[in-house]
Amino acid sequence: MKAMIFAAGLGTRLKPLTDTLPKALVTVDGKPMLLHAAEKLMAAGVRDIIVNVHHHAGLLKTFVAGLDYPGIRFHISDETGQLMDTGGGLKKAAGSLKGEEAFFLYNADILCEIDLDDMLKEHRRQRPIATLAVSRRQTPRNFLWHEKRLAGWEDSRSGDRILCTDATREQLKAMAFSGIHLVEPHLLDLIREEGPFPITRLYLRLAKTYDIMAYEHKPGQWADIGTPDKLERAREMVKNRKIY
């Protein structure tokens, strides 16, 4: 099984820490975030892991080159010349991800305790083009779901909203995306967007035609390190064994 870890981001909100370090190599519990992600994926049966790099690309390449896990192959998708965002990054790495079975996409700046084996089981049972891990937590931006199918997106701060179905807003449930996806390989052939673009844009376009399903988990099973405050909270959660 294959997976891609999104590790190319600038980590702007974590400055000054990310002035000299890529966000994916920031440590929690003495372990770089990239390794937290890789070990979670390996435990779920992933054997090929693609890591995209841009910010402090040299440090990430050196770190990945030093990883030695029997039976596990690591690959680099080099975005040194241009940061491609999540959707563009997926498109750039498409050649390495194509195959016969679904693959994981995983943000390097998250910690989670959701059961990836169960997520994969649900994905295989329902056979959507993609399954997104989500939870009911307070965030300004949320995907909107109708009977667990992706139906839109909204930003509560700006009031922006994109709807993909005829369902009314009252029929929709807002849930926050957790940065873990399962994607069928034929989705790669449906990417029409060019240049850097967020994967959200791709999902919202495809949701008009294809099923994209929610895999809901408990909010307490998840943390991210996007800001200094969030990083400290994540470290406390791990220290207190609230998340591993």
C-alpha cells in the first residue's frame, strides 16, 4: 500500500521555529512530526511513502534518506522550484501513487489516534472516490456533509460557502477536516486543475459527480501543531498520554 505525507509547507504561523526548521521536523515527545506520520502509516500496512518537500528541502531530504525500516520504501517529491499546495502536490506525485488500491494522504503537522485500519475498512466497504477523516470540533472552516457525503464547504468568518448538491443548509452537517484522506487511484486521472492549488478545490468539484465520504472520529483523538500554542497543546496531550 502507498501513502503520501504532505511535508512541503512553509510553516509560517510557527515562526521563528520554522525559520531554521521545516514544520515536518518539529518534534513532539522527542520525535519529528514526519516520523509520527510515517510510523502511523506503516502500522496500517503502508510500504511505500512519498514525502513532498519545499521549505528547508535539504534538511527533509537528508532526514528521509536516513530512515531505515525493513520493507519500507521512502520517496521524495521535490517541490523545491515551486510550492504546489496540497492539490498541486498530489498531482505532481501522481506517477508515484498510481496503482491498483487506495492510498493514504497524510498531513505532516497532525497527531491522531484514529484507527486507520478501520478507516480503510469503511472506505473499501463504501467504495467512494475518497474518504476524509473529520470530527466535530470548533474551527472557522468546515466541510459540509449530507448523509456523510461531501456536499459543500464554508468559512464562518468570511461567510463564504460553496455547495455541491441540492441539499439545503439545514440538511447539512459541518465537520472539520483532520488532514487524513484515503483516495482511489482513478481520482488522479480526474485532476484538471493546473499549478499550485488546494486539494479542497478538487474535492468540491468532484463531489458534484462522485461520492466523497466522511469518516468521523472523536475530536480528542486529534491535534495539530500549526501555531506555537497548538504545538504546546499537542506536546501536553502526548505528555499526559491523551494522544500517542
